Amino acid sequence: MLNLERLRTLDALARHGSVSGAADALHVTTSAVSQQLAKLEREVGQQLVAKNGRGVRLTDAGHLLAGHAARILSQVALAQADIEAQRGRVVGEVRLAGFPTAARGLFPRAITALRAGHPELRVRSSELEPEHGIRQVLRGDVDLAVVLDWSNKRLPVPGGLAQAALLDDAADVAMAAGHPLAGRAEVDLEEFADDDWVSWPEGEFCHDWLVFTLRSKGIEPRIAHLAGEHHTQLALIQAGLGVCVTPRLGRGPVPEGVALVPVRRQMRRHIYAVWRVDADRRPSIRAAVEALREAGAPEAATREFIHDIAHDL
């Protein structure tokens, strides 16, 4: 009889590629991982891992059994979801991940609502960029990730994941108050062809989106500064060092000396939740999605209200 926890250890090793990575994912020591793998090898009577430099690699038998382990664990997760759904109570633990502005703009309100409405549910959260969030959901390290794409550039979502829309989030162009376009009611991106840009770090989805969008309008962007946090971006704008696109979700107070101007052809981020299909029937997933939607509704309404007032003025 194969031991489920040892299969889980093998699956973690296959997914993370190292004993230390598997130990981190399982919240155990590297020694515990090695012991579980040694016991599993004795159970099956074959070598499953072999030394590979300073690390280890799966043998052919290890790859074969790891494939079965992934399917077995998926079925176990499905069985747990069915039992949880049959019971109908929102209990246990749900692990959330979200990109920074979602973690700031949605998580505090959503998690507070979950704790108040479902006291038997434990909620854990972490901040992850969209691609990393999807990867963690696929690997089973988090249960649900809040991710985004833009109206003109979609984020690839692999098979095996379910998704639900949460809200649409508009974005504006931020510039120093002394910029020639700062007093305008609306602008076109083409008007910033000669400006320096402040962008997200290279390799991030939003950075790739900005470069793609500007080039689609015939602009070769002059990206002068890279910063992951919107507050850092706005501080650079305040100093007169360029312009940037700044979404409204989780924006917070805008520094004095920074002007925000809507774009005539409005730029919108589509924000949605993703989770594994085999967890689709878990009441905790459904409760988390509903709480995130409710957290986004007043946020979106407030942003639109503020925008309308600013536009009228």
C-alpha cells in the first residue's frame, strides 16, 4: 500500500525540482523529505531519486510514480472538495495570493468579511505577481490567486484552472503638476511620445503590456526608471522624472504635485480569480470569490465617483 504523504513528498520534489524546494513547500525539514523518499523507495522496491551534482533528480521510475502521484493527489483534492461541499460549511483553510494592488485594495476588506461571516475558516494571504500566482495555484501552494490582464493584452491561463471575474479597473496617466498636459480633461497616449516613462520591472506582465501598448501606437518608449511599487513610481513622477500609467485599485493618496489625467480611449485592467478545477466545489473557494467581488464593488464605485467629480471640475 502506497503511503499518501510519501506520494505527496515525491510530488513536491517533482514540482519544485529540489529537496529544499519540496521541504519549503511542505513546511518540513530537508531531512524529513529525504526520509520520506527513502521509505517510499523501500515500499516500491525501486530507486526513485539519484544524485545530480549537488542536488538530486528523478529516475525513470521516479518520473513514472510522480505522474501517478499527481493524479492521485488531484483525486484526493477532488474528494475533499466533494465532502466539503456535501457538508456545506465554510471551514478549514483557504490560501489566497494577489498582485500588489489587489492585495492592498481587495484583501483587507475581503478577509475581514470572511472572518466575520465564516469564523471556522482560516485565511492566509500572500503577495504575488500574476504569473507567479497562477504557477502557485497549479502547484497547489495556494488555493486561489487574484490575477489581471489588460483590455488589449490577455494573460495566458493554463488548462485545469477555473476563473471568475471580480472587477474592471481603469487606469490614468500620472505626470508632474507642471507638465504641459496636466490640466487636460483627457489625453491620448500618443501625446507622450517625447516623455520619459516610469514602468514596472522588466519581465513583469504590466511592463510588457506598457511596451506593447506604446509600440502599437507608434511610440518607441523611453523607459527611464523601473519600480514595482506604485507609490515609488508616483514619487519619481512627483520629482518630474517622467510619466507613468497608474491604475485606480489600491492607489491610495496621490502625492502633492502629481496630476492624474484619464486616457480618452480608456485603459482597463480585468481583475479575476483563478483556482484549480478540482477545487471548484469547495465552499471556501466560493466564499472567497464572493468576498473578493464584494470588496471590489465599493472600491470600483468610489473610484468612478471620484473620477466623475474630477472630470466635472
